[in-house]
Amino acid sequence: MLKKSYNATVFILVFVFILSIESYADSMEDYFSRFSGNRIKKAEIVINDYDELDQDALAIEDRAIEKFIIEEEWDESMKLFKSALKIEQRLVYAPILMAQYYRAVEKNYKKAEKLLKDAIKFHPDIAQFYIELGETCWVFGDIEKSMKYTLTGLEKGFPKQEGVYYNLALSSYSLEKLDDCINYCKQGISYDPASERCKKLMIVSYLDLNQSANALFSSGDSLCYYTTAANYYMDHRKEESAAFIIEKAMELYPGDEEILSCKSRLLYIENDLEGALEIIESLQVDDPYNYFLYNTKGAVLVTMEKYEEAIEMYKSALEKYPDDSDILSKMASLYLIVYHYRAARAIYSRLLEKHPGDIDLERKINYIDSVIH
């Protein structure tokens, strides 16, 4: 019997792209959103009964993959995938990519889950199906099931890597199993010693356990510890602890942008708006993915009632990131403040296209309609 061993580089490119437009941890956004990029690296998929699969179905599947990845004609690719599966239910890549589409675009998580479970009936030993199920269960909130499938994927031979253990750590944190979270973070770091996201999550878990000494020791007295701890204490309204951490960090890392970003945020919390803005403008950072600094600047400008300046800042951000929902949402809110209702409505309508059925967006649009009509 022949084997098809496929090094799924193209598939994983889609996987990473899809992951980039999904939300996995809204409650952890402040800490980890900027480290959620390439979560899981490529893996080899071996199809033992490849020679038995219908060749016409495989040809259709190949065309669908090309349209999905190269041409980005997702609707057409979904039609082709469905046609291929009608001919041959044992296909592998069709259910994987279709599940990602259902999960990320249609937000139909149950449909994605069913598709993957059906695929497992034919290929119970393909580890990628279980990893996909773990991701799917995560996004519709069944964290325990997500962990079960992810661990099964590892048992089935999915490569042990930082991204998998980070997912498990984040799941454990969501379930308030902090010791497990720390252990998974350590395993993730063992596969990628430079993993900032695992280090940050481990530090936060130690701080939640009131084990600040372990948090410091585990990070090796690094910059990562000071920035994470400072923001953690500010999030928990412990400004004195944050100030102590920041001052210590400024001694160790004078002039560091991340530390100064934390300092500006602290000054904003303490209502020293001029001081916060002075630091931000001295750094001249205009990249919205310097998360804390950029959002602190926006908050400072709004608090100082410099609405037009804030709007211009977000406009420049949209030139770099035209589809960023966070930036668009802030822009719309500012337009409402300055009574630019039509501009706000246009943005909310655009967001609703990206997030169909969002009740909050629909309410905002209805409110604007009631005002302008």
C-alpha cells in the first residue's frame, strides 16, 4: 500500500492566516494579543490509504486548495471542497480547510466540529484533526474539550512544540488551573527558549498565585518580567507596586521603550496626562501594535478632549492596518463624541459586515439611525 507523505507548507500558511483573524483569548488580550501570531508550526500528514482514494475527488480537492490559498476565492473553493467530499468522504485537506473557514469566517463552530469529527471516523490516527478540534472548541468556549482534543493530538503524534503547549497553558489559565498553566508554559519554553508569550503567561500565573519571587526567578530578572509585572499591577489597580517595578526597571534598562510605555500608562492612571503624553511623543511611536503605548496615547488624547487629534491618530493607523477592528471601533466611538454620526455609522456598518449578527454593533447603528432621521 502506498503512502502519501505531504509536508503541508501551503496548508499551514492558510492555518496561520486563519488563526490571525480569530480571537482565542479576549480576556487575556492585554497580555498576549501581540504574541498570538504563528501559533502552531507545520506538521507532516501521512495518509495511509491515499492510493485507495478517488482520483477525481483528489483533483477537485487540489483545485479547491489552489483557489483557497492562491486565488483567495473562498466561496468557490468551498463549493469545490463540498463537491469533492460528495465523491470521496475520506479526503483529509478538504475537512481541515473547510472547518477553518466555518470557524473563522462563518463563526459556525458546531458545523466545523461536526465536519472534523466525521473526518476522524475515516482517519482516527491523523493528529491534525484533533488539534483542529481543540482550536474549534476553544473559540466557542468549551475549554475543557479543547484541552482534551489537543492532548489527544499530541498522543497521536502531533509534533511537540511551543505553540501547542502555549495553547494548553492558555486553556489552563482560563480554567484557573494555574499550576498546570505554569507547567505547560515551561514545556513551551523548553521547545522555544525565546518564547515571550509563554514567559508572560507564566509570570502572570505566578503573580495570580502571589508568588512574585517565582515570577521574577522564572524570567531570569529579565525585561519581560518588569513589563509584564508592571502592567499586571496596573490592571489590578495596584499603582504603588507598579511604580516600584517601573522605577527598578528604569534603573536596569534606562531609555527602554517598553519600560517608558509602562511609565506613560502609569502617569495616565495617576491623571498626569501631560507627563504621559510627553513620554509618548518623545518616543514617536506610531505603530498601533505597540499595544499599551498606542492605546495609552489614545486614552490620553480623549481624556484631554483632544478629539480631532485622536481621530487623526487613528486615521494614520488605518492607513497601515485598514481592517483592524480595534482601531475601527475606536474611530467610530470618537466620531460619535464629536457628533459625526454618518462617519460613525459607516464604520459600524463596516464592522458589522466583518462580524455579522453582533448585537452591540446593531444597537449602535439603530441608535445612530434614530438620531439622524
